[in-house]
Amino acid sequence: MLPVIKGKTLVAFLESIGFAVIRQRGSHVRMKSDDGRVTSVPVHSGEDVPKGLLRKIIREDLEMELEDFTEAYGKYRGS
């Protein structure tokens, strides 16, 4: 099952797995990894990233399986 994640938390997690912020425009943070993968994360204060968008970011942008993401995020959060 997908975790509920706020935008700022997702940005911090992505930084921990090798992504870097390349720019921010308004409330959207653009991130890129060393291997060329890119994603945009909406950072709206107090709001969670919508489930459908999170699933799209994981599958298409991060090129990860949902289970792999959940496991890595669990380790990041210390669960």
C-alpha cells in the first residue's frame, strides 16, 4: 500500500536516494538524478501528494516498482 506523503517529505526522500533539486517554479520542485531521471513534485503546504500522482511519479519518473519504493521509503522513515 502506498504511504501518504507530503510534498516536502517526498523531496527530502528523493534527495536521500540521489536526486537533486534543479529548479523550483511556484509550488513545483523539479528534480533530477545522476542517471538522467527527472520528476516534478508539487509542494503545497499542508497537502499530501495525491495517490494517483505519487503512483505516476514512482512508476514513470523514478522507474521503480511500488513495492521497492515502499520498502525504500520505510527504511528512510525508520520503520
